[in-house]
Amino acid sequence: MKHRLLLIGFLMVFGTVFSQSQLPSIPLKTLDGKTIHTQELNTSDPIVISLWATWCAPCKNELDAISEVYEDWQEETRTKLYAVSVDDARTVKRVKPLVYGKDWDFEFLLDTNNDFKRALGAVTIPLTLVVKDGRIVYRHRGYTPGSEDELYEAIKKHLD
């Protein structure tokens, strides 16, 4: 009995670790209301997924910092950034005005029920991921100035 419990515990931990390395397939909305599944974002080039919210100052600071260098990143690495807002039904109406006011040149998706956030096991935001071939190859929580440089290095590390 003790061995079975140990085996079950091991399988639960192994399954959790394995699932967290795979990008979950969750339906999200675009800013114009279309539904896409996160699995559709898979490419052989690394992509960046940033979980953020309009009420999160560090999130906006991170997206501002990345925005300043994003065009260069795209030219050098073909990387695309998907900013996934976790604003709920009460605050989601703030997303479009903020995005258009900031003139951020990213792809924006809405996770108003926090299904994607939960599937990733994200407790706090910002959460920034680098994904390649459906696998999460880099994960960073929070933001401090200069974190975008570390993110860029992670992107370059996973280029073909």
C-alpha cells in the first residue's frame, strides 16, 4: 500500500511538471472578438507570451520596455509577442483603449475567465514565457528594469 501511494505521488508530480512544460490549448479571444486556441500559436520560431492586466503597473512597464526594442527583436529573431490580458469582465473594457493609447505593436488576446492563466499555474503577473514547438522553454515572473534583456537572451538561445 505504501509503495502504491508513493507511485501515485510520483506520477502526480511528474504529470504536473510535464504539463507545465507544454503550452496548454485554451481558447482565447482576440481584440476583435475572434476565438483562437493557444495551440495555434505554435511555430518553429520562438514566440513570447506575456500575461498582463491593465491594473498591473509592472506588466505595463514590461510591455513598454519590450515595445522599445520589439521591432529590432523581430528583425533579428522573427519572434512574435502575444500579450494575453487576464483582465476580468469588470476591467476588460480598459484593454483596447490602453493598447491603442500605448501604440504597442504586439498581438493581443483576452483571457477574461483566467483559464489560460490557471492552466499555466500562474499565481502572479506579469508572467512571461518563451515557447518553441509547443514547449515552454523559458518562464519569468515579475518585472524589473533589464528583464527584457534576459528575455532577449532566452529568445536567441532557442533560435534554430
